[in-house]
Amino acid sequence: MPDRLTPRSDERTLRAAYRHCRRAVRRRDPVQYALTQLTPPALRPAWWAMWAAFSAADDIADDPGTDRAERAARLRDWTTRLDRDLAGGRSDDPVRHALVDTVRRWDLDPSTLHRSFATLAEDIGGREFATWTQWSSRVRRSNHSWAVEGLHLLTRAGVHIPLWLNRTESYRRYLDGIYLTDTLADLADDLSRGELLLPADVLASFPGAEDGLRAGRYTPAVRDLVSHLTGRARHWLHQPELLGGLPPGPAVVFDAATRLFMARLDAVDAAGGRLLHWRADPSRVTRWRLLAPARAQTALAWRLLSCPVDHRTPPLPAESQDSVVVESGTVTSPPPHPSGARPPSLAPGDLPRHVAVIMDGNGRWATQRGLPRSDGHREGSTAVREAFHGALELGLPYLTLYSFSTENWKRSTDEISGLFALFREELRTHSFTQYGVRVRWAGSPEGLPEDLVDELLRVQHETRRQTRLALTLCLNYGGRAELTRAARALAHRAATGQIDPARIHEADLAAQLSLPDLPDVDLLWRTGGEHRVSNFLPWHAAYAELHFTDALWPDTDRRDLWQAVTAYTRRRRRYGSAPRVPERPRPDAPAAV
């Protein structure tokens, strides 16, 4: 916790806000509070603030005393106030005040945290899961962002936790085990609100269990169901191989967390019929027995750790969105074109703001040369670098590349696997921050390898504060699918009373798109000789100028981008208005001097 903040009154207010969050965690979830006590002391207030903020939003979403429309409105108001508080740097609400200080002090990404709030808003309409897959997807959407920011916190404190790609599914299952344990321990609270947050398929496997749970009766079917679920949770939690490679401090915390959640499952099993009426938690004695050795070990580990961020230093003012922020403090210019060519001299006002490119022709380029299609894709990756180098030299603010469409799944398995391997390699080896490039991903994770999704999210997070060029990668993207998802989300908001269907405007639909702040496309360029837009950005490209060229994508470089932009500057954009017709002089009008 900070020792000093500008005025003394502000310091007292901030300390009080953090104390409020600490009491909330300790009162509401003693297990989570016990785990925060194992983390570096400098980070504990941040954990309390994040937990308390999510809990406060969750309480609004689950309030049984209000209807759905009112809960949705209150949650929307709470998150709107949080946005205003983040912009202003403080809040009158103690939980939001602590969270604002945490976000600014530790350089967290508010948009990541907002994803959890968005999931809570969706849950107001009801939470039902047909399968374990659906259940797992929901809890991950709700909690993934907090896990990401938690890792970011540890990194800023000098605690580097290696994450192994071949263990991705094990990490996910371990987190599922934690969430399932929480669901069982909180069963009484959920049932009191009329909710049963378990998949329908597992309930169907124990006939009569669902009726017993909803009636508050601990029947033999309920007992067998609970026993089955605690066994599943233990199986997911018992993964000792995840300890391998962890530094001493995190290894102790991980082991203690596992033991503590196993103890929580013991409490669930021992509760019997009380499980339907009281929260199941291990006793204080059990918690002390498990955590006392861990606290001693972590205290030594954190004393040996030097924290690179002075947690007593007041947070820096928020940077302007127009500033360029890179890790080194300077922006590197892209390498010049081998020919020495320089970008055309164009007035900034004539440049398109957003250029989108359909990169067509990799496979044909390879086939014409008797090479495997994978060679064409690898050669095309060089053209990708040329494109965003050329965009940087020209000063374009937005560049969007169609990397893999939902229709591309029709290709051979070998070609798709090779493409994904190439994407991973490019994302891992290229330093986008070096050039001040912010990378963003538009598309669906469905069907993509989990390690590729993780890599996309990692690069997106690491480059989130770069502002020189926004490079959007449309990977596993389909325009109609995006519009369908947006319409579905809008229909959900209307059905839950969050929006009046009669007052829906274009901006409401645009707000549900993958990247709602992505500006309209000014210039859409397609290579390869085809003259169609292929389900690419139908919403954003509604008024785009179209530019088609015959060259196959691997044969292009930044000069082709410059030519496309130059051609764009010669066009007259009217957006549906009629061209101005100069007035004809009247016959009796005096001649101009």
C-alpha cells in the first residue's frame, strides 16, 4: 500500500479504500484472502481491489431483490462510473477508488477487466449450460481477464512465471477445477437465487438430483452427484507436473492453493445436507495448518526478490492516447526498401485513415513455380512485413490484413497446419513494439489451436499501448459471422431489457462488433486478379474505395501499397451525395474582371 500520495487527505482516503476492499475479501471469501497473504506484500492491495471490484459487480448482477432490467441498468451504470473514474484518477466509491489506483499504479489494462464485467452483464439474462464445454467456456470468459492481469501484476513485481505451451490444456483444467470447487462451495447461495450452475448433461446422469437440489433436499441422488463432482474437481486440481519449472515463491503459492482447494472439497464432502443451506469452507484451524508453513516460505522468497516498481510512488498521470509509447522509449524506423525507394509525398489530409488488404495469391504463386503451397505462404509473410513497413513510412494510422478466413477451413489439413505454424512463428519472432505497432486480432477462436490463440492474445496485450500504427489481423474471420454474433448480442440486450428495440441505431450494432472502435475502411485493396471482397469487413467497408491489382501477394512490396494509396488520393469521395455542378453565368451577368 502506498506510504504517501499527493495531499495527506488523499492518502488517507486511498488507504481507507484499500482497507475496505481487504475487509470485503476477508469477510466474503476467507480462502481467497488467505491466498492473497502468500503473495508479495506490495501486490496484496491490488489483489484486494480487483477481487472487491468483481465481487461488487457480481452482487449487482445477482441481486435477487431487483428485476433483470434494473440489474442490467445498475451494472451498466457501475461500469460507466468506473470508466469516468479511471479517466479522472479517483472515485467517491471506495472499491472503484482502490481499483482506479491499482490500474494506474500497476499499468493494468482496463479493457481486459471490462470483459469480465461484460460476461456478468450477459449472465443477468440467465445462466444455463448444456455441457461441460459450455460451462467451461463461460467461467473462462468471466475469469480469464483477471488471471491475465494477475500474471501481469506478478511480472511487474519481478515474479516471472514460465508458461509452457505444451501444458496449456493442463492450465485450463486446473482453473476449471478451482471454478468447480467454488461452484460447489457456493451451492447454497446460488440455489437461494434460483440458480443451478451445473451442466444439464451431468444433472441428467443422476436422475432426481436436480429436483432435489431445487427443493433443498439432500437426497441420495444429490449425494451421489456431489460426490461425483468433488471427484472431478480433485482430478482437475491434482496436476503436480504443473509445479515443474516454477520459481520457489510461485511454486509454494501454487502448492498451497492446491492444498487449500482440496481442503475446500473435503468440507463440501463433509457438509452433507448442510451444503444446501450453508457455504462450505475449511475451518480456521485447517487453513492455519495448511498455510502457516507456506507463509514462512513465501516471506523468505519475497524478501529475496527486488521489486522493480516502487509501490510507494504515486501513479503517473494517464498518457494521452495520441502519444507513442514503446518499451525503449523511442520508435525505430522500419528498414528502408532495398531499392532505396521512398514513399510518395502526399498531404496528410489526402491519406486514407484505414487501409484493408485481401492478400490473395500465395498458393498460385507457389504452384506456378512448382513449389508446395506452404512456400507461397512463407513468401507471403515477407510481403506482410513490407506492407506494414510501408504503412509506417507513409504514416497510415490503421492497416487491416485478411490473414485467414472462415472459408479457408476448406483447404487441406496440411496447408492449414502449415499456415498456423507460420502465424505462430511470426508472432513470436517479430518485435512490433520496436516500431510502435499495436497488433489486434479480429476473428473467432473456435477451431484455432489454443497455443495460437494464446499467442495472439499475448501480442495483443503486449502491444496495447502502441499508437503509431494499429495493425489488425483478421484470422479465422468471416464478415457475416461477425454480423450474426453482433445481432445475437443485440437481441440478447433487447430481450433482457437493456435496450429498447424501437430505438436501436447503427451505433448500437457497431458496438457489438469484434473491434467496435475500428474505423470505417477508406481503401480496400485486393491482389491476385480477383474482383470481389470475399466476406471481408462488410460493415466497415460499406463506403470503401476498391482497388484491385493483378500481382500475386508474394510479388508485392511496400511500393504496391504506396501506389494503391496514391490512386486513392485521386478519387472523389461523395458518400452518396451528388457532385457539385458549377453554376452557369446568366447571359446578362457582367463579365468577371
